[in-house]
Amino acid sequence: MKHFRWFLEVASDSEINMHALDEVLHSSKSEYQKVEIFRLGKFGKALILDGKMQSAEVDEFIYHECLVHPVLLSHGSPKKVLIAGGGEGATIREVLRWPTVEKVYMVDLDEEVVNACKRLMPEWHRGAFEDGRVKVIYDDARRFIRTSKERFDAIILDLPEPMEEGPAILLYTEEFYREVGEHLEEGGVMVTQATTVSVVNFRAFSIISNTIREVFKIVRPYWTSVPSFYQPWGFVFASQQKDPKALQLEEIEEKLSGLKGQLRFYNSEIHYALFALPEYLKEALQKEKAINRDDSPLSFY
């Protein structure tokens, strides 16, 4: 089959990822960003925000399971969870697998994104938006966290990349992470997606990790491979008390056996593998001195 249209995603100043563009399902410019849903070659439907791939149909489960389950497993029995971003609804879907969860808040800035995903991407949310435990709030995540009087067992930051011109740049600063920490219960945990850990493009990941270390006692960077991103992808776990690397095999397997539905990627072996860092990344994290702050946002790329 010949493809005459291509979606080109700029990965850095030196790299472009190419996907065969089979169908445009949605394209609009919201108040905050460009919103697109494409059907792409082997990867199926995909959400694109400001030209950046957010998730693709065939492998979104890898990203979302790795974002959600290490942090909730580390807590052990989460009841109240806050998700910042996550417009596709797949992050909610994974959180709701936990039988202890009683309330999930999802705060997303862009209602247009959420509505498009509800309508065109049911494979992601699978009805999670209609669950009685879920409350969707359309607001700036930072403003919501700053003004909220509520505390959470887990805060999951499923945010767009920190591009200087994008709406998420101030959701990766030391000041924001302090606000997140102030809204965690005792023993609370947080995680953020933290961009690529590619051998040629890992500066953003190392800055995010270093910035979080200014706030939390226990910080565990980790990563996995997400094929549709064409790059290995990073996350950062943080807590004042909990440590995902200290979990015992029996505890992990017991907790995972109690989840609703069947996981497709994450298991006890994957849990330990996620936190095994290659030497180049360990070295980068040790050497990194830059801290992202409100009054002087860094250029991540």
C-alpha cells in the first residue's frame, strides 16, 4: 500500500519522526493548542497536541500502565487520586482498576481535547468518564492544586511536554512540585511523565528529575519503550516516604492480582526493570545541576 500523506513529528532540532497519515479524524485549534486525531499507519488512531504525539491506539497501554501502576502500587491502597491532564481518559481507566480507589479528580485545561477524545477515542477511556467515582474539572492544573483544600493519596501528572510556547511549561517547576507535595496525604506519592530518555535527547528528563529532587526525599526516575513515540520514554516517581524500589516481589504480585481486568504490559518483572537505568542516564542525572523555576523557565530542548 502506497502512502501519499505523512505526519511529521519534530522530535528535536535534529530529528523528525514520520508516520503514514491514513485519515484525519479531527483537526481544530482550541483556545490553548492545536488538537488533532489521526489514523496513522500501523499505529491506528492517535492524539496529537501542538504537533506532538500523545498516545497511539496500538501501544497506549504501555505508556498508561507504566504511568499509573508503579505509583499506585508504591502507595499500596490509594483512595483519592488526582490526575492532571490525561484528556484521553486512559489514565482514569487504569486508576479505576484499583479496588481501593473511591474518588478520582481529573483536571484538564482543554475541554475541547476531552470532548474529542470522548467521542472519537472510546478505545482509550472505555467508559471511565461515566464512572461515579470520577469528577472531571476543566481548569489549569496548577491553579486547581494551589487553591484546593483537598489532599490526595496520589497525584499523577499526565501532561503535555514542557515546550516554551505551550500551556504546560509552568507545570514542571520547583514551585509547582512544592504545591503538589503540599496536597499529598501522609505517605502520598506522585509521578510525572518526563519526556524522552533517548541517548541523543535526554536533557529535559534530567532537568525534571533534578528539579523534583529539590522537593522530595525519594525520587526514582524510570523509563520504558513506547514504539509509537520512536524513542524510549521517561517518568519520575516522587514521595517523602514511599520507595517503589523497596517493594518485595510477593507484595507486588499480591497487589496486582487484585486489580480489575487484565494488564497487558506491567507485571512484577517489568516493575523492577523500569527502574534499571542505563549508565549514560545515571551519569546525566548525577551531573545535572539545572533547576526549572517559575521566574526563569528553562529551554528543555
